[in-house]
Amino acid sequence: MIKEIKYLIFVMTITLFIFFTVKYYFSDNNKKKSYRSFKDIDEKILVYSKKLPILINDTNNIIKYVKQNDDKKKKKFNFWKLLENNE
């Protein structure tokens, strides 16, 4: 009997939590606040974008290419063979 009551309390708590969360999320007050915050953020982005300095490009002809040789034989290591040879 006590076990069933305990489960009932758990289920009621979870359902109430979900209910109040959804109720707040879809409320008009929350929607108004979110739209206002989006509008404020957009205005702040516009203000900051106007204040940004434009930098000149000084990266012309700075890339130097290095020629790599593939003539070397690369030794392939096998992990298990390395362990076996370690005596």
C-alpha cells in the first residue's frame, strides 16, 4: 500500500512540474518578454556593428609553399609486433 502511494506521489509531482512548465512557456507574458529581448538584441547588434572598425588587408603574398619529398620509405609499425619484440 505504501509503495503505491509513493509511486502516486512521484507521478503527481512529475505531472505537476510538466504542467506548470508548459503553462509558463506558452503564457502571453513569456512570449512578450521573449519578443522584447529578441528586439533588444537586434538593436544592440546594429549599434555594435556600426562601431566596428574596418581593418585593412595586409596578407597579400605571404604564403610560402614548401616542397615535400615522398622518396623516403616510411616504416610501418604494427602495434602487436612492437609488443612481441620488446623482450
